[in-house]
Amino acid sequence: MTDRAEPATGVVPGVGGNPATLRAVRWAAREADRRHLGLDLVQVLPPSHHDHVLRAPQGRARALLEQGRDVAAAAAPDVPVRLSVVTGVAGPALVHVAERAELLVLGSRTAAGDLDLTVGRIVAHATGHATCPVVLVPQVWDPDAAHAGNVLVHVDGTRESIGAVAFAADVADRWGAPLEPVAVGARRGSAADEQLHRQRLAAAVAATRDQYPHLALHETVVWGNAAQAILQEARGQARLIVLRSRGFRALTASLLGATTQTVVRMASCPTAVLPSEVAGVWATRGVGQVTEDV
């Protein structure tokens, strides 16, 4: 294990005062192990004259990062770990650090379900600007249940959601888990309405079927409010929820899109959010015909 201040290229968990941090580190260590990557533990310090430059940690920051390293070593002892600090505003600093990473992993909230203003701003910026998928891990996540359940992905008929399916299929294949693409209708309609949603699902997973012929697929249509329907479907049977972000231009004063905000706040399992440009890149691996919204 080393403490070199070099560009992050593996899995990057942000380490801070949020109680969910150590759960995020544990999840990130296991995922780095599956991907045969290194783990870059990063803590963001207040802005200075040399922001966004990785440095070796000292003092209290080093002690906090060492705690994270102990957690990572217990979860995945063979994963190489690097410790770094970076100065700047937390959201932009973490996005910059993870520019060449495969995943950015953040603690999303406390056990009480709190998504405080600071955490909310970091999550909002990351999910709108990151150049890699962002995984949000709640403190209530149970590490012992990490290897059970489906990878659930929301399909909404956009090209970006095809990218979300492609990413989710890649994760499910790595984990040996079933993939559950889910389409949500606002209200239960006719058989023709359900057929349109089924067509949307079929288009989104078409390339996935070809690329992962042995991957178990459970295509599902549910009805109601999108966030609540996703949470209900995920409850007790999902180990990861995958969503696509509408991009930073769509972020409202509430900091996150309504569906993403609700899922991130309420889900008991980690949630992966693909910023629009990232989803677009993944969509090239899962090209299908986009079905218009119904």
C-alpha cells in the first residue's frame, strides 16, 4: 500500500465526516477488487491557492484516511490503496480527482435518512458533472447482504437510459447477478399502454442480450410515481439501483432531480447515477431504438 499523490485511475471513494463514508469505502474496496483496480481514498480540505492538486495527507486528515484504509483492507485485503488529500470545494474537487477513474463512490446520507445541505450539494454536483458513474452508498446499507439480489435499472425511453442499461448489465455480469430493467408508467392503462412499455424495455436491452447471452434478465413494468415505484420494486431484492442523471442543467433548487433525490434518500442499497454524458458513452455499447415516452 502506498500514499503517492498521483492521478486517480481506479475506484475513488470520498472520505469525510459523513457517517456513511466508511460504508462507501467498504463498498468501493469490494468493487475495486472485482475490477482488479486500485483504490484511491481522497479527503477534500478547504480551498487554497492550489486547488484540485492531490497531495500526501498529514495530521488529522491522515488519521481519518488511515481509518478508511483499515476498513478497505478488511473488506478487500489484496486491493492496493492510496491516500491523498485535495483542496477545493468538495463537489468540483472530487469530480476533478475522479476524471480518469472508473467509479466515484460517495456516502449519500446518515442512518437517519438525512441528506444534509453539504452532502446534497456534493452529490448534486457529482451526478451532474462527473466523467464516470457515481455510486451513492447509504449508511443503512448492509455489507453482509451485498452479494444478494438483482441489479435494477430504470428505463425511461431515452438514449441515456440505454446507457444506464449497458452499465447495469456490465455490473450484473461482473457480479453474476440478474439484471432487472424496469419501466414505470404514470398510471395503469390499457393492454396497448403496457405493450408500449414492453417495447421500450425490449429496445433498451436488445444489445445487452447479444453481448451477455447468459445474463438473467427480468424485464418489469410497474405503475405510479417513478421514484416510489422504483423503491418498491427494489425493496428487499436489489443490491444496486442504476439511474441516469438528467444533467446539471436540469438540477433544480432542490439540488437533485426529484426521482434521483427520492431514490438516493430512501433506498437501502447503493444507487449508481450516470451523468448524461457518461450515459451517452455507455449507450454506444447498448445501441437500440428509443421508444417515445408514453
